[in-house]
Amino acid sequence: MCLYGLHETTMMLPELFPCQQDWDSYLKALYQIYMDSVVNGRLSFRNLPVRTRFEPATKGMGYSFWHTITEGEKEAERTVVFEICERIRWIAWFVRNAETCPDLKWWMNKRDTSTHVVIWHEKEKFAVVLAKRADYYVLKTAYVVKPNRARIFKSEYEK
């Protein structure tokens, strides 16, 4: 069983990273965690590397990072979601443990002409999405899963 917190298990979710400082300092620390664990973390999924997008950058920080910690229809108008920021350490953990942690469900789906991999922790209501490329994956996004999306995920996973 994969749990959050201090439990008798080797598959614990990483600690949350709550905002306890000014925004600029928190953002800098958040981006450093992202860079260390995702960009420079040598992530792979199903024996293929996981990469990130850097362009277009926002405030000198990579596109994949900003797209992951924000939500909204128009890229220029997306807003920061603190629940995602707190879970920044979970992104790499989900990718690394997708095939071994029984609490993580993963599957491939089609969105338009793209193939995505969804890695979902139903109990924690969090998902990481990778986009499949010819010989690698790219981090597409991560987000807190709302009830309607959870119903869609259950249906997709069961298929």
C-alpha cells in the first residue's frame, strides 16, 4: 500500500511542500524541487526517458513547470493552484512508482491525435499526465482530480 505520511511502508508519498514563506521565495524553492526531481531526476517510464518543455518560458522558468502548477483555458491567463504546488514532489514519485505501487493506476488514452499516459492516485485525487513521443515521454501536466474527472478516469481505466 502506498500511503502519505509516516506509516509502516516503503512506498510513502513524499511530504507536501506547503507555502510558508513569501511567494517569491516559495516559487524559487518550488522550481528548485521541480528541477532537481523532474528535469534533472533522470526520470523514465517504461524504459523511455521523461523530458520537459522549457519554451515558452515564464519568469525565466520552464513551460512544463508553469503549465503544471497552473490551470485555465488560455495559457497567458492561467492561475497558480497551491494544491498542485504543495504536491510538486509527487510528480517524479508518480512516474517512478507507476508500475510498482498498487495505489497508482496508469493507462494510455488518446486526446485528439496525441497519446497520453495518465498516472492517477485515486485516494489522493492527484494525477500526472505524460505525452508519448516516438522515443520518449514529455511531462504534460499534473493536477488535483475533481469528482467529474475522477468518474472519467475510472471509466477509462476500466476499459
